Amino acid sequence: MSAIEPNWVSLLWFAAYATICMLAFLVVAGMFPLRARPEAVRSRGMTPLIAGNAILLVSLLIATGCYGCIELRWSSLIVVTGLIVLFAPGLFQAWPPSQRDGRMGLVALIGIQALALATLAKIAAPSWANLS
């Protein structure tokens, strides 16, 4: 494994965070445009929840991308990202639509993204400290 990617622990962390990003992207993309969102989340009170998910998604995407660029080889980054883009929609389809397209799915997604950002900040802090 070290011949392919010497930093394989970081590769596993990157794969986990990129998978969360892809699943969150698929859920959030299904909520736009706002007038065409699923019936379960059409109320005005759900708009801040969707916006919060979108903001967390952008933050997690940027942090995951920076982490991958700092820690991994370009070839590993491209291959793993491609595999995740290819296979994550299968995980999305396995998630019951009644849960992912409703309030419960959006709340769970906010929690998952916030937890992922917190753990990524803890894991990547030594790498990011070396940048300055």
C-alpha cells in the first residue's frame, strides 16, 4: 500500500469525508430550486435548514479538498474522488426517501456534517499549522 500512497491513514480519512460530501451534495441538490423541493420540506421554516446544510456542505468541501491536497498524492486524490463520485449515489439510493427527503434527513445531515467538520479540524490541524 505504501507504494501507491504512503499516507494511507489520511487516504482513509479523506475517503470518509469525501463520501459525506458527496452524499450531502446529493441531498442538498435535491432541494433546489426551492419551489421544486420535495413536499415534506416545502414550508418556509425549512428554508433555513436547507441553507444551513448548503453552507456546511461548502465548508466541508473546501476543508476536505484542502486536506486531500496537503496530505495525498495527486494520483491518489483523483482516483479516490472518482471512485466516490461513482459509487456514492448507490449509498444515496439505499437511504430511504422518506427519511432523506424530509426534515429528519436534513437535521441528521446537519449533525453529520458538523461532526465531520469538527473531526476534520482536529485531524488536519497539524497539517494546516505547517502551512504558515
